[in-house]
Amino acid sequence: MSTIIEAAPAAETRRTPVGTLRVVDPSPLNWLFITWNTMEEPIRTDHDGRAVYSMATGHRYTHGGKTLEIDVRKDVLFQNGEPLTAHHIKRSFDEMQRWEAPHPPGTWLNFPPESVAEVPSDHQIRFHFPEPDGLALAKMRGFHVSSNSFWDEGPGFGYKREGSGNGNW
């Protein structure tokens, strides 16, 4: 006797998120594991080290390499069901720019403090740098984007408790 299981259409397989995922890890490096396993980046790297799109679908440099425009993927949901927009990427960028050293183990991943992000539409973001930044795409690999609930309700890298995300959690 065999059982036949029919696959449901894609629209029926989406589920509404329920509850809260709480990650507990006493390691002093737990922020690395939490971000790598719960957040996404606009651009990642493949096994050969080449840039591949993740939250992005395209990019272009303008203004002599001082501006990086990224097209943001549509129809992406965070774990809590919140739809991804360029505003999430900007918020994560702005929050990280407040830190003294967003990437202490690899300061080459830090964007210059004078860098700013703007959102011309829900699915496009522009990063303006003080000078051309040939490593901007590589820096996107270390730039973690989260939902608004992470910043508003969750740990927010320690902002709620400490007023800073500099690692003194």
C-alpha cells in the first residue's frame, strides 16, 4: 500500500508566523551566529567568493563611483511576516553607522562615517560615499538587515539596554 501526497500550490504553502524565536548563546561571539542565522544581506558571496544578490536584484555605481544604487528584491518577507523594503535596509544601515566600530574584526567592512543612505522608492536604495568605494559590494556581505521588530521590540544589538550597539551587551 502506498500513500500519495499531492503538493499544495505555492500560495497555499505560506504560513503566518506564530510566536517569537529566541536565540540564547552564552558565547561572546554569539552576535555573529545570531546575525548569520537570522538576518540577510543585500549582497552575499558564493562558494567561489563572487558577489551574488540576496536582498538585491541589481546594482549600479553612479557619480564616479561615489554612489551605489541597489534594487531591492520584491515579495520577500521577514520571519515575522513583515515585507522587505528599502526602508529596512536604510534603517539597518543608519543604526550600524551609529556604532564606533561596526565590524571590529574587519574594519575594512566599515562604511566611512560620512556615508549616507537614501530611499527613492520602496524597492531602491542609494548609498552615498565621500569618495569612490570599490569595496562597497564586498562590504554589503557584512551588512546585516533586520526587520523593524528587531529594532523596536527585540534586542536591537543592545540599544534598548545600553543605548548603543557597540558590543557592550
